[in-house]
Amino acid sequence: MNTADAKRVLETALICSQQPLQSRDMSVLFDDTLGLETIEAMLQEIQQDWALRGVELVKVATGWRFQSRPEMRPFLDRLHPEKPPRYTRATLETLAIIAYRQPVTRGDIENIRGVTVNSLLIKQLEERGWIEVIGHRDTVGRPALFATTRHFLDDLGLASLDQLPEMESAEQQAGVMDALELQLSAGNESAAVQDTAVTNPAAEGGEGELFSSTGTQA
């Protein structure tokens, strides 16, 4: 099989798949006759082939997938005019703290935000598949340690936590907060979070930076 035919096979498998595909999963398409490096190289070529189209090939935490580009969202929304679920600022702030400071306990989150964290909020994030308990801190009460999931990264269109934007200033924090709301409300058609500077409303129960150098770390 030549390279052009192999790329057609990869494209077809990715377009027809309901979930992202890992390179090792796609190797079975060729009876394992193509190495992972060869498959990765062809996937990168396919990325370039689709560079000027409304759909792009991206690598997320759980593998490769085709998804619509962000600029296509206003048009696609006309097919589904119902409003996506919206998340409160408290939910987004809690999720961001877990993403940037993980693993963290509920007490860590409360220390950073300065307010009590609603148990239903944590449950909502767990049921959505964005956070999970990965252990317990060896201290009084053995509180649960929370971390984000690979599904969370998939919904943001990211391959790893290293791709999260920096959040050193209040403006950067606000930008990520708004991007989280946009991306996660739209589901897994979203692209990577953009670091956009906007005005940051006061956090629930108080003001201040969520990720200052004095914040609690796990």
C-alpha cells in the first residue's frame, strides 16, 4: 500500500470513529505492517492537507480526531439553536483551580477561593467526567485528592496539561475563565483554550487572584 492509500484509510477511520483514535489503535488498519512513527508522520501530513478546510485534525489527550474549527461554530449553531448548558463562575473557578494546581483537596480549593465549595458543584464536575478522585491526602480525615481527567482535556481540544495557557495575572485568569465557559459549554467540538484578556468579575465571596504565589498547593 502506498502512502496516498494509507492516508485515505487513516482519514476514513478517523472520520467514521465516534471517539479519538490512538496511533497504536490505527496500526491494526494495516495489520501492524506500518510503524507508529510512520503513522504519526502521515497523520501530520493529513493535518496539513486539511489546513484550509472547516474541519481540522487535532491530537487530544485520548488520541487523534477530526473536529470543526472554532470559526465554524456560529454557522453550526444554526443547526442546533438550543442553548448549551452554562456553568457558574464558581464552577469554572473550581475547575480551573483543580486543573492548574492538581492534585488538590476540597480544603485547598476553599483556601484559594476564600469561600466554601458546594458539594453539588464537585459532584457536577465528577458526573460531567472532568474531574476524578485519584487518592487521599495522608492527613487528618484523609481528604480526597481531585485531578482533571483526559476527557476534560479532550473537551478543551488539548493533548496535555502542558498546553494550558499561563494564568499569572488577573487578566490572564479572567481570559481562561471565559474561555473555559465557551469551550466546555460547546462540548468536544471546541479548540484549545485561548489566553484572552478581559475584565475579571469578583470571585464568589470575595476578590483577588485565584492562582497567586501564596495559594495552597497540594
